Amino acid sequence: MSYVVLARKWRPVQFEDLIGQDHVARTLGNAITSNRVAHAFLFTGVRGVGKTTSARLLARALNCLGDPENSEAEKKLAGPTPTPCLKCAACKEITAGTDVDVREIDGASYTGVDDVRKLQEALPYRPARDRFKIFIIDEVHMLSQNAWNAFLKTLEEPPPHVKFIFATTEVHKVPVTILSRVQRFDFKLIPARLIAQRLQTVLTAEGIEFDEAALSILSREAAGSMRDAMSLLDQVIAWRTDKLEGESVALVLGVASRQVLHDLARALVEGRAQDCLLTVNQLSNQGFELSHVARDFLALLRDLVVAKACQQPDALLDLPDTEKADVITLATTTNLDDLMRLHQGFSSGFDDILRSGQPRAALEMLLVRLAQRPPLLPMDELLVRLGALEHRLLAAAPKGPPTRAQPTAARPPSMERGFSPPATRNRSREAGTPAAPRGGNRDADRDEEPAAGRSTPEPAPNEADSPERLLASWQELVEAIAAERPDVAAVLEHAVPLGMASEQIRIGWPPSSTLNRQFSDADLTVLIQGVKKSPSDKPAAVVIVHESEEANNRPTLAAQETANRTRRLRALVQDSKKDPRVQQAMQILGAHIREVRVPEHLK
């Protein structure tokens, strides 16, 4: 007889032999026992996880005729059973694929509507011998849209002696109208631990010696597919039939052994860039595919993070016991943050290795960069260093409240937040200077006694109407109004003084102003006249000009204050950046200035 590959020789023959798909085996077994078997099934999942095998198991379970050695009465009672006898003609022929009542159809070559019509013509006829006519259609997603449409009515109400079993790896291509007419079973990837146990059973039965490292490599490379695992096992047995060892299996499959990956991970964790490069050189000289090595190494970094983050990681590490112990031991040599940083860094560069025309150089540079990573400072140590720095800064700070230069023109009190300024005459009295009388020539009094805090000399007579002089006089008047009506003073700070003569005061609003209608002209006139008298002790005339072109390009108290504040803040920011203590803090922490916040009392 010709050689039968292990994937066929060791194909499961009972539901209990189905590895990694307990939910499917249990559901189908209970359905058969309770006589609740549906007329159509859809098995979906990746390649090699048992879809076609389960379809054959279900066909044998439904058509088993009973053990030939049983009596005729026992054969009649055999019926559908979750444990077929495997001895009757139906079981043997279904296993061999020669049963006339069980048809296995390749969906890739059975795509047209005419093929579906031929199948429908045979459905009304009873099975030749078995209990059911069963149609197993593999890769059913390859059917055309017209073929699916022709299937709809038949699939919804087939004859009672017909069962359909569909298998596909791309369930998203199956129309929803078909999905609603079948029972869907999703086959999961088989864990590496279960694959290793199955391979151990097969090797023991075949009389071949092995070590755990060989099983680990085979189960990992199978990537959840039992058929792939059996095919790889056939390949390595053909290379060496007496004993399977980890190194030889890795060499045959062209993958790095787990020991090499662990050595590489240890060198990376300990920051030994040279050892990382030597390991990559060794793998490259032996002909290993470095993109494959990078994929396995990324999975190992993930296992290290899991082993460090979980107190009992056994359920999350799909690894043999010895390899799991090595991973846990390596994870204890560093902290979780460092392992997460390594995984994140290698994951970010993994795509570059796959796309690079020189994967070796990309892998080497990535490993060197991660090995040379700066150490993470413990939080306690960082807090201690910050505390020491703060203590030194406070010790070097000057005593007493901060001082600042006074601007030439006093700042309008109404601009201070939450501050209601006193009247100008009260501030003059508190400063030790007599207050200006409400009557008489205030300009003459001002010439004889300058206002407290004024540092600039009085302008010459020909400068009386200059914008600076007008703005200074207007500021005094607004300060006086702010003592009684801060809200009105805040609005008047945006007006432009056009004339501040003894008998008449002219103010203008620029055309772009939106505050000129906040208060009526009559209310503003009354407030201004209340603090401004003419030489004859009569209220000064007040002229208010709206949308004044003359006021368009002249400064206001608000604009002057904004410019002064901007200059002060800019000077404070520049001084703080040049402060030796700040420079020292930046050097100690290895930081840079991101933002400078000025305290409110300095603004």
C-alpha cells in the first residue's frame, strides 16, 4: 500500500477525538441524542481546524447502520448515534469517501446555477442504502450569486431524507439569506498546548522519540491548525526518523529555536547590544528568514509582558511547561514598564522589518536602539530629586514681596480684577499730598503740585493737546469716575480723548467701537461733569462724537494698558528663562521650558 500521510492516517473518527472543538462536538452529539438534527449546517473557520472532518463525523453518526455482528433487532434500533460503530458498510464507505449516499462536492468547481439544478433533480429520490442523503460542500463561498439564489428554496425546505453540510473559510462571502437557513458552527484555532499533546500521542504510537523543544516548535509553527501540525511532523520525520530534537526541527523548518529567541530576549532586556547583533548574525548565516524570526520574537515579548503583569499567567501563556518557566524567570529580572516599552518599541518597528529590502539591517538597528534605551527612573527617586531641587530654589529666592517698576502713566484701577479703586483725591490724601479743590484752576494746581507717583515733567504749553497729554488727563478723570461707577469707567477706557480744555471736554468713539452705546450720552455727561468743573466752578461742557475718524488712530487707556501688560509679561518670561536656577533645574531634569505662567500679582 502507498504511504498515507499522518493528517489522513490520524484523522478523528469519533466526536471525542475532535481536538480543540469541544463546543462543536458536544452540540452535535446532543442534537443527535435528542433527535433534534437540523437539515443544514455551516462549518466555518481557518484551514486545518476540523471542518471537513466534523462533516464526515456527522455523516457517519447519522447513517451508521450498527455493528454487523449485532442482531437484526439491534440494527433496527441503532438509528443515528453520536458514537458510530465504524464497522458497518456505511461507516467504512463514508471514511473511504465511496458512499453513494454521501456526496462530497468541491464548491470551487461547482459554482454555476446548472450544477445546483442537477443536484436538485436528485433530491426527491430516497437514498440507495443509508438513512439520509448527505451533501458535503467544501469551500461553499465559491458558489456564484445565481447558484445561491437557486439554492434558497431547496435549502429552506429540503426533503426529510436530505441533509446539507457546508464548509467555508470565508463566511463573510456567504449571503445572509443562506446564513439564516442553516445552523452555523464557528471552529476556533486550536491552542498550541492541545496540538503538542496530539503530536505526542501520534509520535508515541509511531514509535518515534522526541523532546519537548521539538513539540514546542511544531505546535507553534502550526499556528492553530492541526492539519498544518501533522504536515510539519511528516516533514521533520522524513529528515530524521529515529529521534526528533528541537535544534534539528528548527533547522528543517527554517525557524529559530526557542533557546535562541530567549537568549536574544535576555540580551535585549539587559541592554547588551553587541550580543543582540551576534545572535542576528548567527541566525542570518544559518539561513533563517529574519522576518519570521522577528514575528516569533514579538510573540515572546508579549509573553514576557503577560508573565510580569499576571500573578498566575498559566491560562494566558500557550506554552509548554519548560518554556513557560523560562519566560516567567526572565520576566522577573526587570520591571513591567521596561517590558512594555520593549514590546511597544519592537512592535512599532516590526512593520519596517517586513517592508524593508534589507530586513537584517532593519532588525539589527531596531535591536540596538532598544538595547541602548535610557533607564527608567523610579518614581520615588524622581520625587526625592524634585524635592531637593525645590528646597534649593526656595533657599536661593530673595526675601520679601516682589517689586516691580511703576509705569509712567498709572494703570486704570478699573482694569484690576476684583478691585474697586478709591477716588483720586483720597489716594492723594493718603500719600500725604493735598487733594485738588473741586473749584479753581485744577491745571494750575497740578502745575504747582505734581500728582503723587508722577515721574515725568509737565509738558510745555505747546504740548497740551498732544495725545500723550490728553491721555494722561483723561486717565485721571476716569480714575475719579471709577470710585463711584467702575462699570462706566471700564467702558470709558475704550473712548479716545479729543480735547481736555478747562471749559470743554471732547471724547470720541472710533467707528469700529462696539461699546459706544453701552450707556447713554446723557448719563456719561452727568458723570463726567460730576468730577470735572470749569474755572468758574460750573460743569464743563461735554461733547461726545460717535464714529469719529479723528479717534480712529489714537490710543485709548485700554490699548495702553494692554501694551504695557504685554511688555511686562514678555520681560518677565525672558527673565525667568535666563534665571540661573531655572537653567540648573533644566539641566538636572533633562527638560525644556514648555510654558511660563506669570502669577496674577505680577501681571
